[in-house]
Amino acid sequence: MFTLPGRPLPQPYEISEARHRKFYKDFKSYEDRLAYEHTLDAIVNLYGQWKKVPNFELQVRIVLLMFEARRLNPRCDLDIKFFEEA
């Protein structure tokens, strides 16, 4: 097996820990992406309800979900207009 001069081979527990860290990182990324997608779905559903029957309570929930979406994905550029511009 190829090794770098002066560098010992990794121990089995080090390999196991590295695999565990990679798995945890991948799983966390998957959870965050899934939570972001669920948040966007909730925003769209609530916005559809709000368009049918404008309600301040729904509007507040939508804004809070938009903050959550931006927390989960800082690159989120979602912008919802609540009032028609004349």
C-alpha cells in the first residue's frame, strides 16, 4: 500500500471515526435540505390560502416561515408580495 514517507498508516478506529463524521455531515446536509423543502411547501400552501382569503394571521405565519427558510438556506431569495402595487 502506498504511504507518505514519515507518515504512519491510519489506525482502524481513525478510519471508522472519519467514516462516521462523513456520514453525519452527509445526513445533516440531507436533513437541512429536506427541512428547507418542507418549509417552502408550507409557504406555498399558506400563500395559496392567503390569496383566497387574506388574513393577517396567515400573513404572519408566512413571514415566519420565510425567516425559517432563509435560516435553513442563506441563499434563499424568496420574496412574496402581500399587497398589489397600483
